[in-house]
Amino acid sequence: MKTALSLLTLCFCLVLGLMAGCNTPEPDIAKKPVWVATTGHIADALEKISDGVDVEIKLLCGPGIDPHSYQASLGDVKAMKAADAIFFNGFHLEAKLHDLLTDEFGDKTWSMASAFPEEARLDWVEDGQTNPELPFDPHIWNHLPAWCSCVEGLVAQLKEIDPGNAEAYQSNGEAYLAEIKALHEYALKRFEAIPADRRVLVSAHDAFNYFAKVYGFETEAVLGVGNDAEADVKRMREVASIVCDSRVPVIFLETITNPKVTAALQEACAARDWSVRIADSPLYSDDLGSEPPHDTFLGAFRSNVTLIAESLTNPSS
């Protein structure tokens, strides 16, 4: 009888022990921050600034994707909903994502444009007119000195949302800014050799106005800032006339635009008895490349500088 009671007591204690074990809270495991970036320029900046920090960065508009016309998939919406923070360009670059970014997920978004200096802003011009419903030219990464301000703003934002890694963000950010400033000096040096009469940058869509402002070019494009309209015959003729009258030797393809636009411009110039060459490689306008070194902002921008400098300095090569 005593043996039976002892066994019963032992079983009861074991059950209590198991129940207590089930109620024991699991140790806290730090959750890896998840950030969403709309463009490669922003994702790359996040990668650089968070180097050494365990974070997950999800990119929406990868190589070859035009952020002007990109529409969020169901997977994108889920990713944004689950993200701790969302970083976007602003100035209406992500036109089709605007409502998601500003309304549905507005409590956890931050735009690079919010740190872009007011004195550096350029109006959004289409067909020679400004649109009061649109803000400013959104291609702000092409203004390296002002883009530094955006990166500084991004560093400050990361330090605010993740203060535990503030020191790493600050140190990495300073190193990245030094690289951007060095690239700006490289561009200035390379462009010194381009004669004044060849400083006309003709591309498919109007993405290089900031670039032209900083480095002393005139810029012309068949498509507007938004890159979401068909090539207009009237505009094609206007650009062809400028190319021919100015004896522009080279016109440029872009990675996100239809090459038929540039080919049509070349044909329009030929009809006016001017032979203009299409550059051997495309410019990276609104995206980055898929392979090194063009898969980073610094690599893509440097590629643009080198291509423009070589094409306009030695146009026959």
C-alpha cells in the first residue's frame, strides 16, 4: 500500500513538474530588423551603413526595373507590412507606390528626399512647363554633394530607430560619405577634358538634370522626367534638331528605357544628314546593375562618369 502511494505521489510530482516546465517562458531572442528599400541606390546605402549589423534588407525595384512605373505585388505589400522600416526616394519617383508609402505604411516610412537640400532642388519640368501637382525632379542621387545630405539623414534615421547600433551606423556612414565625396572629385577631374562645345548630354529620358547642373552639361531627352509616356513625335524632332545643330557626336542609351527610343533619335538625325553615334554601353539612370561593380551605387555612378567622359572627349572612338 505504501509502495502504491509512493508511486502515485511520484507521478503527481512529475506531472506538476511537466506543467511548470510548459509554463516557463522561453528566453527572449533578439529579432533581426527588416528594412524595405524601394530602389537600388537606397538599398546599397543601407547595406553600406549597416555593415557588421545583423539586418535584413529587401529591395523592391531591382536591376532593369523602372521605379516610376513599378506597381507593388502582393508579396511586396506583405514585405512592407512585416518590415520594421521602409525607405523610399520620394519626390514622386515611386509614383505607383505613393499611396502605400504615404498612407497605408506612412507610420514607418522615411524618404531620402526629406533630407535633400532645398537650394539644390530642381523643378519637375515636362514639355517645357512645370507641373504644380508634382514636386521636384526625383533623380536626386545624381547630385552627389546633395546626396551626401540624404545619406547623413539616413544615418540619423537608423540611429533613431536602432540606437543600440548607433555607433556602427555613424562610423560606417562617415566612411561611405568619404567614398561618395571621392567619387565626386573623380567626376570633376574626368570632365575637365571635355570641350565646352561637346558638353551636351542626350539621353532617352530626363534623368540627368541634377548631374548636368553639378558638372556643367546641357541635357536633352526624348522622354520626360517621369519616363512613363510614349516618345512624342514633336519632341523627337526637337531633340534631333538640337543634336544636329549642336553637332552632338554621341547619344546615350539607358538601362531602363526602350533602346528603340535612342535608335529612333539616331534615325531622325540621319534624316537631317547628321551621323550621331550611340554610346557603346548604357547609362545607369534609375536602377543599378546586376553584376559587380555596377551593382553598387558608387560602381554604377562611376561607370556613368567614365562612359560620358570617354564618349564626349573622344567621340570617334
